[in-house]
Amino acid sequence: MCVIIIKHKGVKMPSRTILKQAFLHNPHGIGFVSSNNVYWRGMDFEDFYKHLQQVRKQDACIIHFRYATHGSHKVENCHPFKIGDIYFAHNGVLPIKTHNDMTDSETAF
């Protein structure tokens, strides 16, 4: 199952070791969004970690490490998904029919 980490504003980011362990156990993609409008999705931990440095301690942040149950392993299937000003990340499996190469979460969103 995927891992979602919520970093509240004013709280330090989890350590690189913790983030790396989350990725190693959920290696099918990473994404995050922060309250200072930093949004990133990808497949590579080092690239993720480099972009995550833009998130400040005073920012809130949601990080999602994907373990694929529906949809292929590609950036487009990484959470959080974005439509307009709304971001969506999900943990678990939804009992819905998916379409094309979309994830169950993306289909629901």
C-alpha cells in the first residue's frame, strides 16, 4: 500500500533516511505538493529529494510514495493529481473500474 506523509507547517521535514525507506518500500513513483505551491511528481528519489529542498519549514507538505495496484509505473500515474487549484492523493484501493492506463485514484478524482 502507498505511503502518505503529511508535514505540518512549522515542523521539520522527515529525514532523508525515512524518506528513502518510504521510497524503497513504495518504488513506483513519488509526488508532493506544498503550501508554497511547490508541486512535483516523478520516479527518481534523487530528483525528488532535490526538488523537496524548495519546501521550507514553515510550509505544509503532502508527500506520496506510490505502490502501484492499477495503472503502469509512470509519472502521469503518480500522486498527487492536480486539477485547477485542487490536489488529490489517496492511499488504498478503490473498488471501481479504471479506464485506459489510469490509476483507481485518478479515475475517482
